[in-house]
Amino acid sequence: MSEVTNPIGRGQIAPCEKLIRPHIRRTPVMEIDGADVGVNTAKISLKLESLQHSGSFKVRGAFTNLLTREVPAAGVVAASGGNHGVAVAYAAMKLKVPARIFVPSVCSAAKLDRIRMYGANVAIEGDRYADALAASEAWVGRSGAMSVHAFDQHETIVGQGTLALELEEQAPHVDTLLVSVGGGGLISGIAAWYAGRIKVIGVEPFASPTLTKAFEAGRPVDAEAGGLAADSLAPRRVGERVFPIARTHVSGTVLVTDEAIRQAQETLWRALRVVAEPGGAAAFSALTSGAYKADPGERVGVVICGGNTSAVNFDQ
């Protein structure tokens, strides 16, 4: 499906939220003073999607796929840097369907452990997300399983957009929302919901600037795919379905260093006792590093989108 024939907006996201509501958590919003984390912004709203089932926002899109599409007897298959695989495995376990997850070698041990804990079959293929995706597509041809794309699929984008519906109810005062970007499923779903009513800013590592490169080229193009957050923010290029939404409704992107991401993880833990994986902390790092500078009085929201990491004790 394309956005031209099947556009994504509030009319699709609101009924989706009602459908998946029994299967997902309404994750909390933490309101903090910027001074508590060394930022000049007076108030910051943190959407703690790291506390979602499966440890990330990805479960929203996973349940949307499994509840709105006809799942064959062969079950479902997904390619993932980690979090999408965990989410699909969790949704498949809850809905009692078979799941096979393809991941690259950069997938963290914490995410591999969770995929296996939920009962999915795991295959490690190649060094990057693109390698796992190719292997998953070959498996679909052999098995007849239903593919659940991590970001570039109508149902996935609609499901991720339910986060914005929830956030707007919880923090209607937000002027600007900072969102980590990998393939773009989350930011496109969020942007489709807000549709320009607030400023949505994508945050990407210098090591994997997928949306930044797409904006520069005017279309999705290959970008670098590495860095500290490579298991969640390095799919090589932003999605074809994602890009038209982002081009219309995303205000821009900022880039952050791996060191800024690491320091943001540490700040979240030390100041707030919030656990975030590198990809989950990237959006927050835009504030703490100064990559994004808020205007006086600007009310900033940040999506902490994932918490699947074993590196939580920065005190040692």
C-alpha cells in the first residue's frame, strides 16, 4: 500500500489504538525540570515507552499487524536489529502463532535473550539489518509465513502512531517532540498523527543518518549504517512509505555523536533512574548535548523509545 492510495492519519490511527489497547501498556510521561539533567529548557516531558511490553514502542506495530492481517498457519517472520524482533516475538506468543526472527550479528545479547524467552525461532544472518531482511524475505518465499516489516509497512506505521495519540492526551502542552530515527516507522506514525500541529524533530546518530540523507537527496537513499545504536537505528535507508509522511510533517533532523548518546544514557540513569538503550536515549541526547537548542519557553517532549539493554549500572 502507498500513502497515495491509503493515507495515514488520525482517521486510521484512532481506531487502531482502540483495537490494540487491550494488548499494550499506556506508558507514563515523566515531567522533569531541565536543570535536573543539565539542560536550560524549563520543563521536559519524557514519554517512557521503554516501559512498554517487550521493552519498546515496537509492540504497537507488531500487534497492529497480527490483529489486522490474516496470519497463515506458517506464522509470522520479521527481520530486526533487535527491538522489532522482540516485539513480534512477544505479540506472536500472546496470540499463539509461530514466529521466526532474523537478526544481524550486531543484535545485542539482551535483545536476543528476550526474543528467545518469548518462544520465537531466531536466526542470525549477516552483520547489518539489510542482511537479516534479505534472509527473512527468502524465508517468506520458502515457508509462506507472513512478513511483518520493522518500519516500511502501512500497518506498522499506523500502530506506531498510537504512541502520539496517547502522548497528546498525557502532555497536550508539548510544542516540540524529539524522536529517534532508524527506518522511520515511529517518527512517521507520530508525524502523521500530529500532522503539523506541533514541531516533530528526528534525531539520528552521525553514524547512521538515514532520514537526514533522504531529506538532502529528496528521496530515500543509502546512508552509513553503524555506531553505538546500530542494533536499532541503522537500517541503511529510511522507508519508501515513511519518507512522504516525513517530508510533509517532520520539521527537520539533528545529528548526535555516539558519545552524546552514551552520556545521555548515563544522565537518564543517574538523574532519573530511567534505563534506556542507545537508540532509546538518542532523542534525549539531542537536548543534553546541545544538538537541539530549545527556544525560551518552548515546551519539549522526548520519546524514550526503548530500554532493552543490560548496561544499566553506570555507577560502577
